[in-house]
Amino acid sequence: MKRIAFGAIAASVVLAGTAFAAEPTMGAKLGVSAQEIGQALAESGYDMTRYERENGRIEVTAAKEDRRHKLYVDAVAGDVVEIDDSVRRGPWPRPGTKDDDIRASLAADGYEIVKYESERGDIEVYALKEGRRWEMKIDPANGQVLRVEEED
């Protein structure tokens, strides 16, 4: 897969507000929350299928058509610091509710997403709300919360 060096052209794209034009690039500013990163990816036609924040960085899987990219984002600056293009390929998009809509709904309900994983027909979310940590299972067909459990 072709990688584009972060230079004057990529800098102008980032400054214009677009995360990346066609393929993810090193140094692209995506944001630090699930909402910000999901929106930045969506502007380039990607869907965020996985989001996990831990140890000062955010791991994201972005999908577009049959391409998948695993991106590592600095949790403070919001910049892409590593790209792994070895992630499997497969058909896209999945039928059902869009991941962006589910994340937006959870954010509107006051949840801060810590981990979001949408794979093999299952959606699992770990989120914080009012100082407590919650685990949720979501129906990908309609976006309905199937199960909510408070974590210890």
C-alpha cells in the first residue's frame, strides 16, 4: 500500500480541516475523542470500526470499501503516529445502523467512549458516565442497546 510522506501538501490538507484525502497519512490530525476521530474519518469516506484509548495513545481501525487501516493516534495531540496496513480486507459497508450514529447517540446520552469495537456483527462499547465505567452490547442492525452492565 502506498504511503504518502507528511509534507507541505499533507500539511495544507490538515490545516484545511480534512484528516486525509484518499489514504491515511502520518501526522494527520484526527482528534482525541471517538466523536472527533469518527467525524474526521467520515469526511474522507472511512468508517471507524474500532476505537480503544489506553496508555497515552488511541488505536483505531478505519474501513472504506475493501480497505482497512489500523491507525495509532497520540491521545493528547490527536495526530496519527503509526499506520498498520496489514489489517485484513473484506466487503464494506455492513448493512444496519452506522457506527457514527451509534457513537453520536451515546455521546448525546452523556457517555465518553473509552473503547468501541464493531466486528463480526457485534458491537461492544466501554464508556464512562458520571465517574462510572459501563460495558454495552449494541444491536448493529438497529442501534438499540441490548445490554448494559456497570464494571467494577
